Amino acid sequence: MKKLLVVAPHADDETLGCGGTLLKYASMGYELHWLIVTQVKEEFGFSKDRVKTRRDEINKISVQYPFSSVHELGYEPAGLDKVTMGHLITSISNIIKELEPEQVLTAYRNDAHSDHEIVYDAVMSATKSFRYPFVKRILAYETISETDFGMKPEDGGFKPNVFVDISEHINKKLEILTIFESEIADFPFPRSLIALESLARVRGAQSNSLAAEAFMLIKEII
């Protein structure tokens, strides 16, 4: 069975960026795996209630796709700049070697959130073809409220060249998003159901479908 690994700097990035795509690949028979790099913990200053809420959210989300495995590296949210890159690369590499995914989806490098940039760089180091020949395709997904707020002058911006038709899965994606009660809010908040559906419709219009998710193709080996 073919395997797909989605790397999420934070739990919810996978649903915001490629939830519909995950649902589509599941319907195509792919085995899905979820790697969450950071984790909400009391030692990082989060309340017990917040920790419990996030744990409940992750448990519910893992069933919805469904994921065959969930891996949490446990790093501090917004604190990856304090982690040595070598340590992070090793942590991600170990999961990739264990799973041997054919496809890897990860956050876009130039998102506003520094964790996304760091995770992208680590994933690139952890998927070198001569060490991990089973990885045939790497896509970077867009994360609303992060990709669209990444405004580095030297960055050309997110320019998608891969579109996945999620017309049959957009409603389920939005339903799953409501599980993340702590992360979504009413429009015009960017992480709102209206904003997420609007983005999917725009990407659909760009690719002749009713709804789509967009990616940048980073590497493909045929």
C-alpha cells in the first residue's frame, strides 16, 4: 500500500493546508500518516485545560481522516528556533525511515510563522534522495493566516503549480476544521470556515474545479 506522510509544524496545519487532499488520498487507498512537530504542554506555559483540549482535538482528528499512525515530536510551539537543526532533522528522519512514505506534504518555507520555515528546511534534509529513495514526491502546502502573511521582500511568494480537486471533500474538510475550536473563529478571522471555503473556491477556479487545494511541487522522481 502506498503511504503519504503529512508534516504539520502544529496540529491543525495539516487540516488547514491539505485536509481535502488527505481525504482524497484516503479514498484512493493511500495509507495516511501524521507527523506533528510541536506539542501543547504545561511545561511550555499552557494550562491543563488547554493541554486537554488539544489532546482531545488530536484524538478526534486522527480518526476523521483516518491516520494509520500519529507521531508527535513534542517540541515547543513557536520555539523551534531554540532547537538545534541537527536534533530536529534526526527526529524527523527517524519517522521517515520508519514509515518509508512515497509522498511527503509539508508547510511552505516562507510562511510568516518561523516554525514553518524551520520545519521545511528540516524536512528537506530528511528526504535526500540518496538516503531516502522511497520518497518520490514532496509538496509544500499553503496555510491560511501564515502563507498569506509571509511578506519577506526577497520571497517571490507562494506560486502553486499543483492543484488537487477536493470538490467531493470540501464539506468534510470544513466539518473537520470545526473540531479545532481553539484555532478557528468567525469571519473575517482568516482561520474561519468562510475564509477556508473561499480559498478553496478560488483555487478551484484556477484549476477548473468546484474546490481545490494548491501546492508547490518541491521534488518529484518519476
